[in-house]
Amino acid sequence: MSLSYYRCDWIHPASEEPVIVYYEVDASGDVPRLIDVFADGRRQCMAVVDFALLGRDRRRITSLVEGSFYDGIAGLVDGLFFEEGQERISMTRIVADKFEIEWQAHRAEAGEEPN
């Protein structure tokens, strides 16, 4: 399976939303894993394998985002900020090792065994 990795920086008014999101994306645009990083330093790692979720049509969930990730980021230029109101967002492609370092760091903090 061919995977790509992205970092989304999201500048917005104070809220409970993450300020950085790391995505693991497969060739079809599904997101099997992601990492939310919040302004207070908290992290939340999610993987489709952690959930035994079934969708409305009773098929197993294969992505943590609705629709194709690639359709959702169409028009975002690598590393440049897109502004809308008080929000600014950028999407940058990163190497797999950077994603794995972030993933393993959170898992270690949470006391989980490395994958």
C-alpha cells in the first residue's frame, strides 16, 4: 500500500479544535491514521484499526475523514497559508519518518506499546 503523509497547521481563535493535524493517506485518499495536536500540547492519535465502527450501510469504516482527503485539500498550496476570516490553514507534505516519530511519541506518553 502506497502511503503519503501531511502536516496541517491550523491557526484559529481559541477553541477545542487542534492546531496541528498529521495525516497518513493512502493512494485512494482514505486516512487510516491521524494525530491531532492541541494548543495546550495534548495529542490524540487515532487509527481505523482502533475502532470497530460500521457505517450507515454496515460496511467497515476505512477512513478517519469523510470523502477523499485529496479532494478536501484541492487548491491548498504546499506550505502556504490559506486564509478565511480569522482562520489560516496550510498543508505540507512530510516524510513518513516524521509522522512515525510523532505517532510513537504519543503512544509512549500514553503508556502504549510501540507498533
